[in-house]
Amino acid sequence: MRMKTLPVRHGVRVSIIASLLGLFILAMSGCGSASGGSTSDNPSSTNAVTQTVVPSASATSASKAPTALATSTTPGTKAILNCGTIRISATPIAVDAKTRDAKECFWHAYQQCQAATLTVNFTGVDTITRRILTLSQGTPCHVTEVVQHSIVPQPVKTTGNYSCGSIDRTSQALVIKTCGKDGDITIPLS
């Protein structure tokens, strides 16, 4: 007996292949280790040209307050502590030590009003929302947020640039207060 095959339109095949490719790209880009969140000491490409991102040895230790490494910079540039990049997924994942350290680094930098940056990637099934949080020295300490968004497989686009209020730390989360139209941003600690 011969089985009948149903005709499949070429457009449907292309759509399915594109969807699978997009999910693969999402899984491979910025997902970190299989144990959950990930960190990166690479400078963010969204930093202004006049800034130099300086990774700190203290970014790997939650028990120490972060300090910028001594480095020569071009006149007119500022050294910024890069606390790293973390990933927060729609599905529960275990938080590794590097992710906790990145959050602690940013919290300590805020307490000292030290220039620092932290990138937080909120990932869904087919979406990425990247929040690049930056602390600027001053009185009071100034917090800004750049929001980037993507629906896979489209490229990430900047969708907002906001000034935020303050940062609070609870036993459960870092809460960045009053960031433009997004309001409060909650970054779970565990």
C-alpha cells in the first residue's frame, strides 16, 4: 500500500526553517552555560566612544567592594567598572556565582557612587530584552538605562534611553526605581 503525502507549500517550509534557525541562534547567543545565568567581561558595544570599560578583579568577588583597575586612559575619557552581563530567563534557572557577583558588583558600585555598568538580558522563548544599566559618579549618583529589544531572528534594536531614580536592594532582588516608562526594574538575586 502506498502512503499519500500531503503537499507542503514552499513558504511554509521556509517559515518553519527560519523559526528553527531563530530559536537556535537565541539558544547559542548570550545564553551562557547550561547552569543558568552567564557573565561576560567584554565591554558593552553601547558605551559611548569616550568611555573606557575597565573590568575589575573585584567583579568576581561579592565580598569585596568593586574598584577600578589602575589603567592609562586617553585624556577626556572615564574609567567605568564593568560588572558584567547576566541572563534572566522566563524559565527558572539556577543562579551561578558569577551572576551573583555581577549583581553584587553593581550594588556596591551604587553604594559608593562609582561609575559602573551592568547588562541584564531578559530572555523569553523568542524575545530578548537587554537593559544596559549605567552608574555615573556625582551627587546624587545618576542611574541610566538603555533598553534594547529583539524578536528572534531580527537584530536587537534600541527602544529606549531612560534616566532612573535610585536602586534598592531587598533580600530577594535589586530594584532599579522609576526608569522612564518602564517604571521599576526588578533583578532577582537568586
